[in-house]
Amino acid sequence: DKKTKKARRQSSSEKGDREAKRDMSAERGAARLREREEEREKAEERRKAEEKRKERDRDKERAGRRSRSRKNERKSRSRRRSRSRSAARKRQTLRSR
């Protein structure tokens, strides 16, 4: 039951094709796994960045509120001062007349 050279060659090449196919599909599977893992990592990074940004916004908001109240205090103080100055000026002019 000797195969001819051609038949032997053919069967070995077919065997090679089968192995190549198997390797290719395995590689494809590995690539898919890698891709999925990368996607997961990217999603994680995005989520972390989003959380960080939200936190920063919250901090900024708090700081903004604080500085706003300080600014308003300053404004009202200066307003009070200028009011009392103008009142003093008025009193002075009334006195001099």
C-alpha cells in the first residue's frame, strides 16, 4: 500500500494547510482576547479619568463658593466704609455752612 510520491506530497501539504488553519484560528482567538482585554483597560481608564474630573469639579465648586463669599464680604465692607465716608463728608459740609 505504497502511496505515490505525488499523493504523499499532496497529503503532507494538506496536513500543513490544516496546521496553518489551526494556527491562524488560534492566533485570531488570542488576538480577540487581547483586544477584549485592551478594551476593558481603556474603559477602566476612562472611568477613572471621569471620576477624577468629577472630583476636581466638585473641589473647584467648593472653592468657588468659598471665594465668592469672601469676595462678597470684601465688597460689603468697602461699601460700608465708603458710605460712612460720604456720610462724614456730608456732616462736615453741613457743619461748615
